[in-house]
Amino acid sequence: MFKGRPKRLLAVLFCGLLAAVPPLPALAAGDQCGVQGPVTAQIEWAEEENAADYAGGAVESPLYRSPANAAIDGSMYSCLSTRQKACYKALEGISIQSITRAPVQNGFYTVECGITGITNAAVNGRISGGNFYAADAAAQAAYDAINNDLSAAVVALRYDRPDLLWLDGSVTYGIYLSWYPGTSQVTVTTPYYGFPLIYGGQEESMRTRMMREAQAVADAAKAQPDTYSKLKAAHDQLALRSTYNHVTTTQLEEDLSHSAYSALVGGDAYEPVCDGYSKAMKLVCGLLDIPCLLVSSPTHMWNNVKMDDGLWYNLDLTWDDGQNKPGEDAYFLVGSETPFSGNTFSQQPAHQEQNPFTDAGVKVSGTPYPSKNKTAYQYLGEEYPPLRFPDVTRADWFYETVETAAELGYFKGDENGNFHPRKNITRAEFATVMANMAGVDLDSYQSWADYEDIKGRPWYSKAVAWASESGLMQGDGSRFRPMAPITKQEICVVLYNSVLNQSGTDAIDTMFEDDENIAGWAWKAVYACQGLDLVRGDNNGNFNPQKGATRCEAATILSRLSQLDEE
């Protein structure tokens, strides 16, 4: 097998410096090994330069990686595609023991691994003169996508796992290829990752000591009565343990200043910069079961933390300890629009978020950072009541109306407790909601209207039967269209036929700008609902009558209706 020259691809954040990312290099391959046998090649694509971060390993924590969306748990893993997640898990599963036993190639301990979707993948092309030649543009794109996915795994792990010190330094990765001359198919035989051990083989023992110190900080903080007090105690302890490292004098000191080790282990010469502070905070938050992630700008790193009110906030321990007097908390749980000397937090140059995937030239399907609350966290002196629905936060415009509709029993969450507020509500779902609102005993409905698109007694069949027999909702002849989104004008007609008693159409103060788009059969119902302030126009005065209504919009209409009943 023949080895290509290592090419540097990704950059790593230093406090005050972010290296530029060069274009994707041409990829080298091996020469022929014989006419009768396959041509094999080792493609070594990239090094992660000076990566004082984290990747791979056998240590698990529910907050390090989660299949949920980043907006819920803050994981970079949730941003990845299926194959990128397979790369991530393969890299994460490489233990320090397997690294130290691996062969060394050009200073890197090289570990082969199987990755679903990459191992045994075929790419049309050939190997000649030490180079891979794609058969066409589609084959080249497929080949480049493998590189992209291996890269995405490294970037995501570095932001999800600040605990595995043996992965500090450069991380190289690549694939072995095989090709039979005379064919047009090149096969990926084995992906691999390569690691330097920049701490002289002490990585495992250093990690053990670091995690022992992180646990000590977490244990002390756990004595506090609520999430805010626990986090504040951890913040203050980490500030007391650390002094910002303005000048490093050795390479080891420089490397460790970007690691959580420097902020957690006291009594030595190794002190943190922003990376070290932020990674230590993420480690301790993980032990406290507080969702936390690392956020970077071109010059800085800090944390986002999800608090007990269900909202995300900014926490910059570096600027509380390194740029201000020790023990200050000016940057503790601040909002994106919290003012600082004429700027808001997110307008400060050091706090302008930079997508780590984009910065590394990597394409992923998700977005890495959750939206932060605009204002700073408000401490109640005790824990906030838990959210009814995890995906309906107190910062959402529809929070109160969804809460009201759910409290009245009109709506329920799914099997995971989520409400899916921005999902269109279907006609079957709205029939069920109306049945809930009317307090109907659906068990008394043993049959349903003869609609050809409702077969086999689905979960909504009895609600549809009630809605149809009551005259509230009709189909278009033989079809009810249960899974189709119910439009806004259809909702108005249902309410007009049921609870509004066909009243409220005499006084129309303002016509909607798109009045001509309202169907004739819905016109009176729409303006009846408008007259009772159940529906309103958008910022341009349009009603969008034929547009599907979301679940939060439907909940808002019914919440307003319930308030009319109280009046």
C-alpha cells in the first residue's frame, strides 16, 4: 500500500487566533500493485492541526451526545446526517487503549475502523500513478462527500466531547482504496483515523485526574437547591481555580491552555484561555445534567446553557474571570440583546457566533447553535415549573395560548411529550380537537361516515364520524382528506357552524388585504371570526385563507375562543 502526502484541511480555534482553512486538496492514491490483483491505495486526507479539543472514546454521558435536535440539547451530533453520525460514533468509539496499540505512521497512531455507508462503498473511477481519477462529476462528488463526512465527525466531536485528552493535537483521517485494472469501480476497503499523543502517553491518567476534579466541582454545586444556584456555584468555583493565561512559555503550556484540564486541575503551571474555561464549564454542566454547549467566534469561545425555564442563555466565564475581576458575573446567563457599553452581547465582535462546520468547510444538514433568549435569565428564587411541552418555550409568542388550550384539554402532545407547534394541523387532528372541546364521548361512535379514504378504523375515525354527523366538517364527496392540512378559512367555517351560531358578521371594521382570496362559502365565517378577534391578519394585513394552519395557530384561535366564553 502507498501513502499519500498529508494535507491540512481543518482549523482549530485558539483564543485570539483562528487559522485559515485552505481549499480541499487533491487526494493522492497508490500505484498499481500488479496487473492480476487489485490496485490498492491509502488516501490520507486531512490533519486537524493543534486540536486542543476532543473526539472519540468510550466514555459516555447523555449530554455529550443526543439524537435530539441541537435546539433541545445542544449537541453537534444532532446536526449530522446518518452517515456522518456513523463516522462520529466510529471515531468516538476509538479508545486510548486501541490507540496506544495501533501502528505508528508518520507520527500518528493509526486505527482502522468500520463505518456504515463508507466501508465497502464503491466509487466509479480508477487509480493510476498514485492518483484517484473519478469517472465523472457525480463520482467525484460522491468521493468528496466521504471526505466531508469524515471531517464532519471530527468537528462535531470536538464540540461535544471536551473530556478525552488523548485526542488533543492533530487528528488525521483517510481511507484505503482498492481497484481492479480494467474495471471502473474503486472500493473503499477501510476508513481510518490517526492520532498523535502529545502528552507523552499520559493522556489517560491526565483525563482521570481532570474528571475527578470536575466531579468535585459538580458535587459541591449539587448541594445548592436549584439549577441557577448550582450553575452559579460551578461558575464561581471554576473562576477561583483559574487565572487567565495571558502568555504561554512552552508548547505543553500552550496546548493545555486550550484544554479543560488547565481550568480544572490546580496547583500546576498550566492555566486556561477561553477554550479551557468553556470546556471545563461544559464538563461540569454535563455532570450536573444541565444542557451546555461550546460556542465559538473567530477569536473566542464561550458557552450556551439551557436553564430550567426551557430557554438558552450565554455564559462567558472567561470574561467574568479573565477580563474582569475574579468572581464577577456580568456575563453569567445573559441574553443575546443584553446591553454592554453601547453594544448588545451578540453585537460584541468577540461574541459573533461562527458556525464551526462552515468555518471548516464542512457541509451538514443541521444548525449548530440554539436561539438564545433576548434578555438575561430571571431568577425566581426557586426552580421554574417544568414545561408542559419541551418544544414550546416561554419565549415563544404562542406559549400562553398553547398552555391555555392544553389546560382545557383541547390538545395533547405526542408520545415524547412534544407539541410540534409549527407543524400544520390536519383535518383529522382538528376534528379530534373539536371533539375534545365539545366534551364528546367518542366511544359512543362505533361507525363513521362512508369516506373511501378512511379505512381500517384509524385513531381519528370516531372523531371524523362525530364531526361529519354533527355537520361541522364535510369531505369533498367520497373523501374526507383526513391527513390534509386544514386551512385557515376551513377552521373559521367549522367554528361558525358550531360555536359561533352563525353570528357576528354584521360589523366588519377592516377587510383583509387578500379578501379576494377568501372563498365565497367561507367569507361570512372568516369575518365572523375576525369580528370576535379570533383571527387576525399578518404584518401585511393578509389572512392567507387557503394556507394551512399550524398547531400553535389553531391553539391560539381556540384559546381566544375560550376567553370569549368566560366573558
